[in-house]
Amino acid sequence: MFPGPTLEVNNGDTLVVNVVNQIKYNITIHWHGVRQMRTAWADGPEFVTQCPVKPGSSYTYKFTIEGQEGTLWWHAHSTWLRATVYGAILIYPKEGSSYPFPKPRRETPILLGEWWDANPIDVLRESIRTGGAPNISDAYTINGQPGDLYNCSSKETAIIPIDAGETNLLRVINAALNQPLFFTIANHPFTVVGADASYVKPFTTTVIMLGPGQTTDVLIAGNQIPSRYYIAATAYQSAQNAAFDNSTATAILEYKAAPCPAKKQSNPIMPILPAFNDTAAVTAFSASFRSLKEVNIPKEIDEDLFVTVGLGLNDCPPGPNGTRFTSSMNNVSFVLPQTTSLLQAYQTDTPGVFTTDFPDRPPVRFDYTGNVDRSLWQPIQGTKVYRLEYGSRVQVVLQDTSIVTAENHPIHLHGYDFYILAEGFGNFDPDVDTGKFNLVDPPLRNTAAVPAGGWAVIRFVADNPGMWIMHCHLDVHISWGLAMAFLVEDGNEVMQTLEAPPLDLPVC
Ligand code: C2O
């Protein structure tokens, strides 16, 4: 199936998913946004919490949904296989409880993706060979189809049903590999009610933007003339001068159960699309998110990290054109181990697989608004993790470096949700920007779209033992090293609360 099967569960359910690898590549599956409390072995990132599932073998992921409601998703977490291996996870309220909004008559997952007329693994390999940027995709997709603006897709365009006179819930997921996307529907404004499986204070908007990895739940009212309306996804070009596909993927919103049958017009109504570079709209949209209720956020912090996110150029080894693209956090370009996972290496005390010296700030402070000295463009390589004492209260300032180009980076943390206290442009300035923190009802997310040329401040409590990767969810950037990992442990009791590794855990 493409997209893959939808998992429908309730908050509180335990899932047992047997993954059988029937393809010719190694693969792992990640349950994006699932907190995986004490079950780090089921998280899925290749060489972080497990070795890959080899062709012909299998691995059973077992985990429980604890306190999360809304929409998450699952995807391959090996090289670029998630280009085609992904699906939705719909988490309904706990048995016996209900939504904090009127019960929708119909709920539909909408997965936005990217399509290459090529094997995405080959696209990645070619870019690594040349050191240049990989080819951009040939189309965006909605539930696997580019839509009827493309001849190849005209018969199979996704149809999203809607009930006249009823409230409908759309669960929108950006599964694209490398592209933040705008999403809109003609004549049907959205009421946003959730994001990343947390409820938010409802707000209305006609367009939403999702960075890769993010999900947004919206209500739409079936109050228009029963007919057919275009649903559209287009690129948000969040980096200057970066190549992107400026085409539009479409699906059709089609009224069901209408008093009289929907008219099959040849031309459904087209929505007004934002400009591809409408950063002002994106900024206003992301500032609208508030947690539904007041939250209990740590007011004091034990760990105060400043982490740069950005690109670089590497002359060592040089690409055919002299340099190759790279990327880093705090000037460290993350290298995955090849022969064991970080978590296994930790548990078995295997030396030499990783070091715990990921720096809590960049080696030098500089001006992050451009014109960065070329000597700062070349990161070092390393498998460096940052150790967090179990239970510590952590703040991370994520700062785009604007090296090579300013770009919106969707930064995703495994094993945790975090509060986004504030976002802004330019250099984060603690003296001024700390005053802007929302400590009352900040949104709880697993992926923060750090503004291009700007910063975001996140906070969480390290209450989940394990090895947790934090990375840019643009796959091209993770391939270039835009990642690090947190080791959350209790120094005395050696992660006594982490469950033992499953017997079928793949070994390298
Ligand atoms: Cu959705 Cu590490 O990824």
C-alpha cells in the first residue's frame, strides 16, 4: 500500500507491530512522536536504538501510547526509505473519554509526500558522490497521488469525503522528505485543534504550514454548496535560492450525504494559494499555537544548551567540484555507528562507539545573520552524544546559523515532547528574548520549525531513559550530519527503569 496502512488506536493502548522486511534494503521503522516511555528499543532509528532489520528478517516493536491524543505517523528510519515507507497513526481519546471539541462526523488522514521518478536511494547516492544538493522531487503528493493537474494521476486523484452539515476532522501529516508545505482547501477555512498529538486552543486560518515531520489536526464545516473543491499542497520555499518544485499537488474534497448528489463539475473550485516565500504568513501561523490548557512547565532549568543548526561546506574529502555540502549542530557533523547501535553500545559498555562530549554551545559565538566567516563553514565529524541526568530540566536554544543559506529547519526530538517557549529572527539574545517566553500555555510539539535565520527555545524534563536522537527532519540534512543524540541515564542505577532489550532485537 502507498501510503502504508493507517494505525487506529486509543490513548492507553499497547501496540505490538511485527515488521517483516520483504524488500532488498535494510530497514527500521520509527513511530514518529510516540514517546516510547521506557521502551527506547522500539523507537526505531537505525544505529541509534537498534541495528537494521535485514532483508528476509523481522522485528516486533512493542510500545504503549501514554497520554498522547491526536495524530502521529510512522516511517522508515534508514537512509531515504521513508520517501515511500510511511503511514498515519490516529490516536483516539482514552476509552470512555472524548475530544475537547464537538465530535466530528468523519475523520480522514491526509499524508503529504514527495515523489521522485527515480529510486530515492539512488538520488541520495548520487548527491553523496558529487557532494552537491540532491535532485529535487518530481512532484508533491496527497495520499500518494500528485493529483489531476498531472495527467499521470488524473484517474487516481485522492478523493476526501466530507459530510454536508457536519463537522469533519482532517488529520494532516507532512511526510515529505525535504520540503515544508502549505496546505489549504477552497472555501473551507480550518479550525486548528491539535498538533503533534497534543490539543491546542482552537484558532481559525485558511492555510496551514507543516514542516516535514509535523502533524496538524483541523476541523472543517460542511457548510458550502455540496460540490467538489480542490485541496492543495504547495512548497514553502524556506531557504533563499534553494531549488524546489513549484508545482501544486491536489486532491478533491467531495460532499457525501448531500441533500442532492454532488454536482460533478469538470472544474472544482481552486483555493487561493499563498506565495511560495510567504514567511510572514508562516510566522503568524506558528505564533497562533497555544496549549489547550495551562501547562506545568519547569520554571527552573538544570541544563542550558545553545545548539546551532545549519549547513557547511567540506573540502575534506573534496567533492568533484572541490567541496561538498555538510551540516552540523554546534559544529559537529553527526556520524552514525556502523556495527552496533548507540543504545546497545551503552548497555554493553562497548568503548569507542560514541563519546559524551557533544558541546553545550558552539566553539565560537558569531553573528548568525549571514556573512559568516568562511573559516566557520567546515564542521568536525563525530559520534558525540550529550549526557542528561535522568529527571533533569532541560532548555535548548536552537539557532539557525545562516551559513551557506538561512533555512527553516524542522528539528525533531525522539522520545520526548517539548514546549516551544518562543521563536524569533536574528540572533537569540537572552537579555531581551527571555522576556518573550510563554511559560503559561506554550504548545507541546515533537518537531519545531526553527525559522529561517532565526531561533526557537524548547524546554522538557528528561524523564525517559534511553538514547534519543535529535535531528533536522529534512532528510537531506540528516544525511549531511544535522543531528546529535541525548543519552538520558541515571548514573547510579544504570537506567533501571528502561526495559530490557527484546530477544529479537536485530544485531549488526
Ligand atoms: Cu520522523 Cu527521526 O524521525
